[in-house]
Amino acid sequence: MYNYPINKSASFPNFKCPPTIEVLGMGTAAAAPDRAVVVLGAVTEGPVLPAVQTENAKIITSIIQSLLKLNIPREKIQTHDFRIEIQYDYQEGKQIFRGYKVTHLLQIINDKVELTGILVDTAVSSGANNITDIKFTTSQPEIYENQALSLAIRNARQKAVTIANTLGVTLFTVPSQIQEIASSAEPIPYATAVFTKSAVTPIEPGQLTIYAKVRVWYMFADR
């Protein structure tokens, strides 16, 4: 966008704002994911709450023990969600008590993405019957964010130079203002569902794309 503002200041009535060129710059950086975040656990149902809770607790304990055997640190296994719900059936407009539903989900942070399929299958073998989320991220986002930001600023500079050359004006080398527009890498989601025991589940981490966007103002002068 090209701006040539001429606004009179109340404090300095004879002062005129310098002409500026305003541009948006965008940059991207590619990163190989090195971290997987998996949310899985157990859902149990039944008419007697203590029995349903006990069954659920046994499954979750079994899952945790199996994950520890995969050398996943205990501090990277935490409860993500725990809920107890009363379930009803509806017959002829009447609410009839059916039982209880206990949901306990764990969030596991795995720094060995190549083992994600084994992690999932191990949990399923230990009783997990619900997997709600698998996302791939990077443990060092700032490295790629800085790369993308540098490219975004260069992109903005190229745009400003193009505009200045087209207008036949001289662009100042240093921008008068730079604003970073919030942007980030979206974790790569993996389609999830209720898993059943099978061969090693093939889960591919793909590639992350980190985005950066800036708004830059350059002053210019007539040649």
C-alpha cells in the first residue's frame, strides 16, 4: 500500500509527516518435526460408578506402565482430561438412567517421532480405547521463526524497492517502523479415532511450515 500522508500536527502546525511506503512482507521456513504430542486414554461405562472408575484406573495404570517401559519420562505423561458423566436413555419422552461414563485421557510428549506408531500401539495393547489427538511440532520453534522473520523482512524490502522504482523516488535504506504480525507454525494433526490392536500403526510426521509476517514503513524522497 502506498501512503503519502500530509497531516498537520497540533503542536507543530508547520510540520508535515514524511511520505512513506507501507508494505507487508511474508516469509516461511520448513522444519522437520522432532516432537509428537499424543492424547489418548480410556473410556469405560457401566451402571455402578465405583466399578467403572476402578476399571478405568486399571487401564490408565497399565497404559502408563507400558509407556514408561518405552523410556518415555514420567514427567512427559500427564492427565489431559478426566470426566465422569451420567448417561441416560430417552423413551417416550422420559429420561431413564443408563449408567456412568468415565473418561481419562493422557497427554504424552514424545521426542522420538519415529516411535509414535509404536507408542500408539503399545497404549492400545495396554487397554487404550480412545485416541483423540496426535500432533507433530518442533522443540526449537524460535530457530525457524527467526528464519521466517528474516525472509519476511527481505520480502517487504523487495516490495518497497519495487514500488519506489515504479514511482521514481529514492527509498530510505532503514525502515522508519517495523511491526511483526503474530503468526506461528500450525502443529501437524494426524487423523485420529478409536484404535484397535493391529500391526504397527504407520504414522508419518510430515513437515512443519513456520510462517512470519511483518508490516514495514519506509520513508522516501524525490530523486
